[in-house]
Amino acid sequence: MSVFSYKKKFSIFLTWVLFILIITLLASCGSKSFYKYNGLQITRIDVFKSKRILIVYHNDKIIKKYPIDLGFDPKGPKRIEGDGKTPEGKYIINVHNPNSAFYLSLGVSYPNTKDRAYAKLLGKPPGGEIFIHGQPNNERKKKGSDWTAGCIALKNRHIKQLYSMVENGTQIYIHP
């Protein structure tokens, strides 16, 4: 093999390496870069609907408080699909979704057994897909407070922190 042929192949190889490196760097520059949390393990979340606040705990120590928005009909517990209410009761965080229709989301394990039983008595589906999430990713902007379909909404900078702090399996208590 001639020196010229070797240099040409090496140049092509370096071009590909550079291309892959640039693509990798660009892919890591997304707007949803995650906040790195190095604090105490989060053991519980309390949501106080009437106060519009979410509190994050390590055991009984308050770690952080966040203002929230709720479903469009926030008074009372969620009973059926489409009622616009945010659930009340004991649940767990069951999923981290970086690709939701909102800026990041944490799944809440609604409906629980009690919720399903109550909806069944009414002859209606209980609904589902309740999340703690940020603001909409599309052009639609929220209008005022209590704008979700039953979810708990935070500012994007707050859900970015919470998303990294909370593990799946963390208990969440949603109070009236």
C-alpha cells in the first residue's frame, strides 16, 4: 500500500471520528439536561392542594417546597375520568418520563384500589395517567392557575430539580 493511499484512508477515518464526536456532543446539548442532585434521599412527597404546594422530604426533614398548579376543577378528589380533579390519597412515583408532552414528568400511581372501587360504584372509568410535570412542550401555553386535566404542574426549573431528586417507588401523599 502506498503512503498516499494510507494517508487518504487515515484522513477519511479521522473525518468519521470527528463527525461522530460532533453528533454525540450535539445530542447531549438538549434543553432537558438533567439537574444533578447530590443531597439526601427523598423519602416522601406531600402535596397540599388547598395551599398549592408540594413538599419534598428526607424522613421528616423538609428538603424543598414548590408552588404548584392543579386540575381545572381542583376541589375534591378525582373520582372519574375527565373530571378535571387532582387525586387525593396515598400513591407512589412509578415512572420518570423525559419525553412527555410536558417538560419532564413523574408518574403517580393513580388509580389505586380504592379509586377503582369508587369509580366502579359510579359505573365510570377512574381515569389515569396522572403526573407531576412541567409546562407544555408545544405552543399551547397555560392560562392562569389550575389548568391541567388532573395532574400536578410545576415550573420547568422546579420539575427539573424534582425529576432528578425523586426515585421510582417514592411515596406521595396528596392532601385536600
